[in-house]
Amino acid sequence: MINGNSRTVSLAPGGLEPAVLHIIDRVNEQAQLPVFVDMYIQNSGIAEDRFTPEVRAAMVDYLRERGAEFESIDAVLEREYDELFALAYENAITRKAGRDDPIDAAHQPGGGAIAAGWDFSVDLFDDVEQQGVVRDNILAAGAIDYIYELGEHMGVFRLVDALVLNWASGSIDVVEGDVVSRMYRYWKLRDQRMSSEERGMVYRRVLNKGETDVLDRMVANEECPNLWHNLMAEVADYIDKTERVNLGSSESSPVSRARIFQAVRDLQYNLTEYCTGMAHIQARELYAQLQECVELLRDPDVLAYFGGNRRKSLWTVIEKMSKQEFGGSPNIAALRSLAVDGNTIFRFVADFTEGGVRQEEFARFLDAAESYILNYSTVGGDMSSMEEEDGEESTEFDEEDEELDEF
């Protein structure tokens, strides 16, 4: 008997052996139900990730309980049993998922299988996408942070405003060369660029950096500084624990990255939500302006005028012009690190996927975060109170004369 069906075995000479072999073949084929199910899955046209191990097992159970017979593997390959497999699949995703409502079963003759079929497992949402993360939003936020650190915190925008204003008023005697056309272009387009207040609203809305008041309908990203602080705190804690483990001063197991990854995810969702609307275009515009300013400051004629006899570079020009215009120089090395290392962190956050972090990427992220923490403290920031400090941030040259404000 095979699957409840009897088979007569001939005892005539030459008839026994073929009959026994045929029975063995049929038994072996029926034992291959999981293989048949997999063959159906490959040709079903249904996304393969929906056939979880639980669904596969439920389909096999359904076929076995109903005594399903398959004449041959070739018949399965030719899709002669697709309707039966489809019924098994439907049963698997309803009964085994607990969606076979007992109320519906009660309306069936005999009451239906009210208590049977469900294994009391619940939906873990494995096939549902995680909360949406928009990579470009995070990258745009990283670019805006980079622009803020160099353009505002280091003062590149104000320095170029002062440079062009002084040139226009005749205080700087440069009358020929490419730098003249560049400064004239910057002067003519001054009213078309974003003002310091408009730039400030971008920083407040996306990152909640600076003190600029936002418009009534504009919402500042007040959560961002705290989420950033939390990520930096988790990195510092991870580095501290890892160093103690490596030095043998701790008997704990290797340090988990789970808290860092959770902080990264929180920041991903936050920046995805807030760096929207016109922020992408504004980031492009601000970066183009920053690049134009940098090119002006590193022009050979400007280097010759402000760079002195030694160490002629963009950074020495910024240092000397800051002292000359604002009476003090910012910590250029630290602020440059905040911009560059901060952008490295933003790019890690943008590209982060659970289970997809390579060791070299994580090590680069840790190095950037550690450098960021050290340099943030160097310029007077307090990581333990970052969320309060962002609303009170200032530089050594916050006082600008009225003439430059009107530029």
C-alpha cells in the first residue's frame, strides 16, 4: 500500500522483481516532498523570500497529510501538479500564520478545523521593509554640516565678503589677473546669493546648528544635536571598553557594536525626515559658493598679498585675514577636522545597513569619530552638553562691523 492505495504484486515468474522495484521507486519519490516543493518554488513566479523555512515545512505537511501522489519527477517539472502546490502554499500562509479565522470555520459544515493548523507563531515582519532611510537626504545633511563648519564656524564666507568689500573700496590694491574678474563676479552676484540669515535657517532646519531664528512654518531639527551627541558618546564608550579589553584589564567578552548601530539608525531616520524639500538644492548652492570662496582665498595673488613669505597656503590666508578683520584667528586645524571627519561620519551613517558593515569601514568610522570628539573639545565644545551648546555657539570673531553686515 502506498499512500493508502493498495498494489497487487504478481508472483508469476519474472513479475516479482519489477513490481518490488516499482514500489521502492514510488516510496522514494514520495519521500522527496521537500524536493518537489523546492522545484515548484523555483517555477512558481512568487518571490522566493516568501517561502520561509516555516512555509516550506507547512507545505510539505499539507501534502503528506493529504496523501499527495506524484507519478514522477518529470511530471513535477512539467508543472502538472502546480494547482496542488498552490493549495499547499495557500494553506501554509493562512493556517500557519494564524489567519484562518475560527469564526469563518464555524460556518463550514462540521465546524471546520477550528483549533487545528496554527502553530501559534506570530508575524515577525521579516518580509516587510524597515523604516524608510533615504541615503541622499543624509548625504545632503552631511554636506550642509561640512559647509557650516568651514563656511560659518571657520568664517570662510565672512572672510571673502570682507575681501571683496575691501577690494571694491580700494583697500586692497589688486587691479589685474584672474582674481580681479573673480572678485568682480562675486561682487555683482552678492544680492543673488543666500544671505547669512537664509544660510542660518538652512543649518537650523536640517541640523539645528547656529542661532538664526526660523520662519513660523519652518521646523528646526531639535533632536539632531542630541542624537549626534548620543552617537559620539556610544563611540567613546566603545573605544574605552575595547581598549580595556585589549589591554587585558577587563575580563568581559568582546565589546558589542549594537548600541552604536542603534544610534546610527536613530540618526538615519532623523536626517531622512528633516533634510527634505529645498534642502538638496540649497546644499548644492551653498557648496558652490563655498568652493568659489575657497578658490578666491587660494588664488596666487591673494596668497601673495596675505600669505607672507613662508607657509603660503589657504589656511595661512584664513588665519591672517581673520586676525586682521576680526581681531582673532579660529583654530583652523581643529575646525578643518570637524568638517572633514564629520563628513566621513555622515557618509558612514548614509551607507549603513544592518549586517553590511565591513571591518575596514567601521574602523574608518571609529577613527573619524574619535578625531571629531577630540577636536570638538579643542574648539571649546562640550560633548556632554552638545544639545544645549548648539543654541549658544559662537566664534572668536562674532562681532562684525556694520559695513560688512550690509554687504
